[in-house]
Amino acid sequence: MTIKEAQSQVDQWIKTYGVRYFSELTNMAVLTEEVGEMARIMARKYGDQSFKTGEQPDLGDEIADVLWVLICIANQTGIDLTEEFRKNIEKKTRRDKTRHINNPKL
């Protein structure tokens, strides 16, 4: 699935099952919540915290939730994520093409 197809599929789902998009500000709050859920799993799986007995963490599902809300925000604000991601890669390449290669910490 391409990014464009994902944007279209989310839009179709919202129109079919979701009634309408939540407001942009609500979606920003939901995004923050979803990132927090992802962070919780990361802190327990890769950090120093531990899971509670019986917890069934699903990092992939939490990452997908983050992507879903990001796509919703892009759709409702008229952002073409394919184009913006292409431009972002170009920007990073121009800015950082030698930065990481020359970093002795890496």
C-alpha cells in the first residue's frame, strides 16, 4: 500500500464508519495519547520498566494507531503525505548527507 492509498483508505473508512473526522485539535490530543501508549510499550520492552503480569503488549498495533491518527490529521488539513515525505527526505539529504558519516559517535 502506498502512502496515497493509505490516506484514501482512511478517508473512506471515516466516511463509511466514523461519521466524520474528529476536530484537528481533538486528533492532536488523540495522537499524543497514542504516542504515549507506544512509549509505554517501548519503556517496558527496551527500557528499565517491566510489564504487569498478563499484559499483552502489541507495539505494531500502537505504531499503526499513531500512523492512523497522523493520516487523519493530514487528510483533514489537506496535506499530501507522499509529496511532503518526498520533500522531507530531500531536505534531510541536503542537510545531513555527511553529518552522520562524519560522526565519530556512530
